[in-house]
Amino acid sequence: MENNLSKLDDIKNALNVKFYEREAEIEAILIAILSRQHLLMIGPSGTAKSALAVELAKMIQGTKYFQWLLTRFSTPEELFGPLSLKDLEQGVYKRNTASKMPEVHVVFLDEIFKANSAILNSLLTIINERIFYNDGSPIPVPLMSVIGASNEYPEEGEGLEALFDRFLLRYEVDYIADDTNFTSMMKNAGKHGQMPTMTMEDLIHFQFLTDMVTIQDEVYSAIAKIRKELRDEGIRPSDRRFKQSLSVLQARALIRKRQVVSVEDVVILENALWETIDQKDTVSFIVRRHAEDTAIRAIDSIQNEANEVFNSIKQDNSIEAGMEAIQKMKALEADLNKLKGCYEGRDVEIDALLIKVKSMQQEILNAILEPMYYGTLHGKKEIEGSSGIHYKM
């Protein structure tokens, strides 16, 4: 599967090179498209929200893309197309939707919360149900994902709660924080080489692979616990939001080249399960605790096993036991290497444990080599370890 996903990797890496400090948003926009969900980016102007969407659309060859800046005075014609004069002469109220929102795959709507009542109902129907009513007839639309952007959150009482709810993933975007990254951005503006691409056929295939990713029972259990703890805090995401979030977890696992969703993938739900700004930190704390518990358990389990193997040599320092211990240490080393990159913020801890396991492995090797050396001063002999490997001394 890894070879099939190399195009996704290439695109993600290229975007990370071009857009500084946007790793989370770049992954999110890829996850949104793979899972056919919608993404909202909130932050000040000039933070590359629209540029990121435009660049990704260019990288998917064959995609139909629509972008629009909404104002309080935006009309249905701007988003859904003008009325067909020919049909209107026949008394038919039908729009010409060519190149407009009802006929594209990816949509970027800037200042999304400037949407007014004239366009809101049709916008909600397209986003949620993937249907556009033209002259009263429901027309399925090919829409995969809407990427919305706003400089600010919607204010209460404006009637935009339903629109805000349609975006499963929500990310806050800010200016580049690191001075070095800021300088690099200034120097490298417009100096990027050929960007990688994929076709619409590739994207559809990746979406199919996303749907095939398995969700483990422990993931469902973790989500149920998160839901209970959120309710205890008075935070009640809808059942629909929880159900839709499963596809996001599948897409996150696929991007990490896994065919199974693990508990650590639920960390992305910190960007999906809050309803108001004041809930954001609480949701993040609860979600991250459940996601990181798995990381802690996995690392602690390997560390405990390594200690047990190392201490067992003190009880039995025979060559046979030593060779078996070394093989176990090598297996633990392989397990740690698999964990790298799976748990956000844990690579330093995993690297430290890797060093410790390798050191233990060397000490075990020294412990069994020393008696073997002194026992063979007067000639060479061959010893067979538990793995069946012959060691000549």
C-alpha cells in the first residue's frame, strides 16, 4: 500500500515546504478531501488560507474548482449561476450552473460567515446533502469538500449556527511565529520548483482506500468515553458529528500508511467536537488525554518488557538465554521504530527508549561474550543459540 500512497506523501511534503508552519492545516485539508468532509480555517487575512486551497486544487489534475469571496450582498447568481433566460421565457425558473458551485468537486469560500439568507438555504443543502434544487428538481452534485475561511467566528444571533455546524474540521490559523521560518518564507517566495500532482482517478482511488480502513473496537470505546466526559462538561456534539468523524479517522490512518485506525488517531477530533470557542480547550484536553493514553501504554509496555528481559539475564546468563534475550531486544527495537511518527510529540521519548534498548542489548551481548571468550582461549568452538544461528569463536 505504501507505494500507492507515495503521491499523497509527495503532495503533503511539497506543501509543507511551500507553506511554513501549516503542517496541521495541510494534513487537515488532505484528510477533508479523502474523507469527503468539510474544513473551516479561521484566522486573520494573509495567513495563506486561500493560497493553500488553490495550490492543492492545482495539484489534483482534472478536478473542478470554484472559489468565491462572500459579502453581505452576495447573490445566488454568484454561487449557483444565473437564471437561464431561454428557460425563463418558457416560465421555467432554472439556473445555468456551468462552472459554478453545483458542478465542481472542491469549493473554497472566503469570508464564509458573510453568507446571507438569500443563499444560505441552498448553500446548506449542497454542503450537507450534496443536492442542488434547480427549478424545484433535486440535482446531485459532485462536491467532495468545501473549504471555508473566515477572519472571525460567527456571532450569536446571526442565524449561522447551522452553517458553522456543517464544517466537521475547524482549525485556527495564525501568522508565522518562528523568525527563521518567517525569513525563509520571505526569501523563498515564488521560488518553488515543479509541484507534484495526482489525477482525479488517483484521488477517487485514495478515497476508496480510506473507506476500506478498519476501525478497531478500542477506538469506538475511546470515542464513547470522550463523549461521556464531554457531556459531563456540558458539551454535547451531535450523533451525526460523531458518525461523520469516523471517516476523518480513517483518512488520518491512511495518510500515515496504516490500514487500521488506532486510538492515537482520535487526537484529530480535538478539531471536530467543540461547538463554541469557550469549549475548545476543554475538548482538546479530553481528546488528547485519551489519544495519548495509548501512546503512554505502548511505550511503557515496551520499556517494562525490555527491563524484564535485561533482568532475566542476571538469573540465567547462559549463552542460550543470552541469545534469546538479544532476539527479544531486537524485536522490541523494531516495535519502537514502528511507533515513530505514529504518536504526535512522542518521537523524542521513543528515541530515548531506543537508545536505552540498544544499550541493554549491547550489555547482554557483552555478558555472554565474556565467558565464551575465556572458555575458548585454547581453541575455537562453535555455539548454537536458540535462534539456530551458529556463532564461531
